[in-house]
Amino acid sequence: MFERAVLKDITKRISEPRKFIQVVVGPRQVGKTTLIKQFLQKTDMPHYFVTADDLYAADTTWIRREWGNARLQMQQNNIKEFLLIVDEVQKAPNWSEAVKKEWDEDTFSDTNIKVVLLGSSRLLIQKGLTESLAGRYELTNITHWSFEEMREAFGWNIEQYIYFGGYPGSASLVSDEERWKDYVRDSLVESTISKDILMMTRVDKPILLKRLFDIGCKYSSQILSLTKVQGELQESGNLTTLSGYLNLLKEAGLLSGLEKYAADVIRKRASKPKFQVHNNALLTAGQNLSFGILRNEAKEWGRFVESAVGAHLINSGLKYRFNVYYWNRGSYEVDFVIEKGSKIVALEVKSGKESVSKGLTLFDEEFHPYGIFTIGTNGIPFEQFLSMNPTDLFEL
């Protein structure tokens, strides 16, 4: 079975002496549970695995009971070190307070129970960590699969990755595109929106949320004002509501609205969003064109390529801690701007004939970036860029 590189980091952290709760967060179907199972296959550490995925909503004592079961197993078998793994922890009522209470009790009594929490809602996990577990945890973000991982695991080429994206569970279905699209829409998107967002966060207009997601995916890699989006929606909603829903979709690992790069935060937040899926499968699943037809549509294929680059940047940004923006002035645009510390790098995506980008020139004159790069035509090859760590661009 293919092992992601992050498994080494998780293994190292769990194997260390008990000090922090290990929190592993990421979207649905990126392999969080599989990573933990792979770790368990490599260790002889006694463990107890439980999941809150189908937990009764009002069961406020669940974490306490399951933690008690772990303590009992440890005591009855005279075990000095034990591992408790809680999957979909954010679905347990008041999970962070309950975890804090039990963890602190073990710390006080020198009970050596190590804890791993898995969650698919980054928004709720981080809220709970900030409110109750400050100083008690380490966070590992599990991102969507990269091109390099899909190539190594399934032998995909760059064009397959641009079209089908990076969901490993759907890889066996790509020979039947309609079946693959149904799987992505029904088993991935619908589950994330209906179970991870609607069941755990107050959403007054769920139809509006779903329509926003559909439109955002359709226009991935394009700049679109929320006012214009509002005009396309069948359900009415004010701009504040739309902005809040877009943030929910971002935290669920589905769709972001990239901000325009500016020198101050207020101007960034007031900008039109550039819609960007976190996985190109979400863009493709909503399209009617097949892989063969789309590949020969130069303009549309170019948009898919740019979207794949944007998804790679967003996922790498979560992993390596840098920010992703776009920039424009009038009709001139810089496709992506990445920022790490005081350094910024401008990126232009070219999938067609070579042409001079006036946007890069204007951006360079105004902001003097650390680096300027073209990805694609006469620049960094797509295959190379989608296999690399973008932070390397800050070191050249």
C-alpha cells in the first residue's frame, strides 16, 4: 500500500514520549484514517480506536466513556504505554472540553495514554483547539493528494491529474467517467456539505451554500465578484452571508475565494474573490465534457491547468505555511502571488503559445517581488511544478 510522506512525521510524533495530543485534520477521503492504520501496522503499541462518525448528537458522555475504556484496558493488561485514537472527534458534543478534562486528569495521575484526534472539519477542530486545548496539542494538516503522489500510487500522467484531480479512492473508477463523476458528487461533495458542514455549523440557507459551491467550482481559476454570483443564485442572500459560506467551504477543504494581493489587509478583504477548488476533481465533476474532448479545447484546458496549479498552491500553503493570492489591475492579471514572511513571488500560468504578460511587468513595478516565474510554456514545466514544493521559489 502506498505511504504518504506525512506518515513519517506522524510516526515520529506518536513514538515520542507523551507530551502533546496529536491532532490530524484534513478533508474527507484524503487518507487520514488510512495513515493511522498504516502506523498501527508498524507498531506494537497497544491501542484503542473509536469513531464519532455516527454518534448520537446529544451523547455528551461519549468521550469520557471511551477514554475510561482505554484506561481500563491499560490497567487490566498492566500496560505502561497506550494509544487512544478518536476519529471524527468534532462530531462529539463539547469534544474539546471533554478531551481537555480527560487529558489533564491523565497528566496529573501520570497515566501514559497517548492521544490522536482525527477530524474532517478544520474549522470546528481549530475552534475547539483554540478555546480549550491551547498548549496541549500539535496539529498536522493532511491535504489533498499531489500529482507526485497520484503518479507514484496509480501511475497517472500529468494530463490525468489535471482532469481527475487527487482523490485516491476514486482512482479505480476513471475508466468510466460518468461513474467517477457520480462518486465525486455523491460520496465526496454531498457527504462533506451535508455531514461535515450542515450537521455541525449553523447554515440558515443550505440551498444557497450548495449553489455557491456549484458556481465556485464552475468558475474555478476565475475572478468573480460576489455581487455577480448573487445574481446567478436562485436563492437570495446578502454578500456577508455568501462570504461566510465561502469561508465554510474553504475550511471544509473544498473551495476558496482567493483575495487580491495588496499592501494592506483591508484592501485584500474588500477584493473580488478568485474562485479556486482545492482539488481539480471538484471542477471536473461538474463539467459535461469528457477527458478526450476537453483535452482538445485549448482555452478550457488552459483553465483546468491553471486550476490545478492553484489547487497545488493552496494545499502546499497549508502544509508549508504560506499565503496564496492573485493580483490584477484593469484587464491585466497575475495568476497567483504567494507570500511567505516578507517575501512574495509572482506566478503566471501559460498553457498555450508564448506571450508577454503585461500583468507581471506592472506587478513588478509596484511590489518588487522576490521572484517572478512562468509555469508552462517556456517556463517551469507543469509536471515539474506540480511535483515540487513551491517554497523552493523563495530560496532561489
